[in-house]
Amino acid sequence: MSLAVKTSQCQSLEPIYLRACHSPWRKVNQQVLLLLRLVFAGYLSAVFGVSLKYKLELEDEHTRWRIPFQFSTVSFILQWAYHLLVTLWTGMHLVFPKALEVDPADCHGHQFRTRILQSLSPPNKANCPTRRYIFSMFYTISHVFPFMNTLVYWGILVPSGHGGFKQPNFPHGHPQPLPNATVLYDPNKGLFEEDDIKAFSIINVWTLTTVIGLIEILGLNSIRRPTPVAGHVAGVMFSSGLYLAWAGIGKLATGHSGLFFLDPDLMSNFPGAVIAACIAFVSLSPGIFTYFYGLIAMRETMTAAHRESSEQSS
């Protein structure tokens, strides 16, 4: 049996946590992967700081506590938290490739140190199916939500006049802002005519997060297609409904809705429109999950073909 085949079989037995620490492409070794992860984690951290400054300084009739309830904030924090976690895991797995075990013969200080390092390292075993499913759902939601955030922003918020800048011209006309909408920006300024910090925040929070998600799925981890599929579909729908509940709490606490179509005042006081929007929002999540699932399947097909060609040539 060739070394390439043995390596492939060993990787297939890796738990999901270790798969998050390995690129599916052979040319991306652990050192390069850690460097890429540090770049993305650092960039997302910088975006978090700049975007938070923009949102805090944004003139709004509601309290600043509205920010944690916005869908863009929730989706960004999930993705940021995922990248921080897997960056830490990748670094620890590079330094300690073998599982750390507490030696009863060691002194209490060494045992305590080992336990700390264990808590910072990825689990080397996947014995608990519930824990494995929870991490798989975290990986899924931290990518499905940014994809939804981008689609909702550019497909709904911008055309309806809630994008924070002048509406783009559409070839067949464009919808007018809702009559009860409050305009908090200059309607004559386009995206790149706004302040630099505003344009930077919009481009990154509502666009580049999706690009980073695509790079993560296709090149930075070897996590397989999530199973069970029905359990993950139910999970993303439940998470979408959970966000709507969170947004409802935010509406009660701050008077601000995380998404404008969840606010009855902005929907002409028509509850049916809000209910329909909520149903559409939850129904969107399985479609985005299907896209996410297809990306992983495409990556698995591409890497398998590349692996087979390498084995034949060796």
C-alpha cells in the first residue's frame, strides 16, 4: 500500500475537529495553513473594530444596544468566533500533533499545565455524537448565516432603500423606499461616495464575509459534508427561528428591529407582511444550506480527483 493511500485513509478517520485543522490541498501544509488562518482571523478582528466604531457612531433614534440584535452583527460574530477557534486549534495542533495526556506521575503543576493545553487543543477523538453534531452545526451556521446576510442585504435591503446609501439604478425601474421608512443617510450619495469607514464596513460585513466563507470551505478545512442532512436542515431552520426570537427581544428592549421587514411600523402596520417575511426568512436557510452542502461536495470531488491523479503519477 502506497504512502499516499495510507495518508488518505488516516485522514478519513480524523474527527471533525482535526479536519478543521487540515487543508484538503496537499500543497497547503500546516505552517501555510496557520499563516492563512492568522491572516483571516486578524483581518476579521480589524473589521470587527472598524465596523463596531461605524455602528456606534451611526446616528439613530434608537439606543446603541440595538447593535447586538442586528442580523449582520450575529452572523459576523459567529463567523469571527469560528475563525478564532480554528486558528487556535490549528496552532495548537501544529505544536502538539499528538494527543496530550495527563500523566498521574507528574506533579500537580505539570498536570495543571497539561489540562490547560488540552482545553486549548482540538479534541483528538470524536466519541460523543452530540458534541460532534454541535460543532458541525456551529461550522454550518457560521457559514450559512453570512451567506444569508449577504443575500438579504444585496437582494432585499439595498433595492428597498435600506442599504444605507443611494439605491442603484435598475434597468426596469427600482422599488421606492417604504412610506414609513426613516432615511438615515444622504439619498444622493452612492456607496463609494460615502465616508471611507462606512463603505469599508458595508463591503466587508455584507460582502467579503461571504468571500472568506467560500475560501474557508473550499481551501482551509477538510470537513466533510454534514450528516445527518435532515438534522442539519432542521438545525439551520431552528437557528433562523431562534434569531427571529432574538430580534423580537431586541424590538421589545430597544424599539429597533434587526431586519427592517420584521418591524410592523415599517411594513405599513400590516402583521401579515411581517409573518410572511418571517416564514420567507426561515425558508431561505435550507436553500442556503443546500448551496453550502454543494460547495463541500464540489471540494471533495476536486480533491479526490487531484489525489487520484497524484497517486497514479507516483
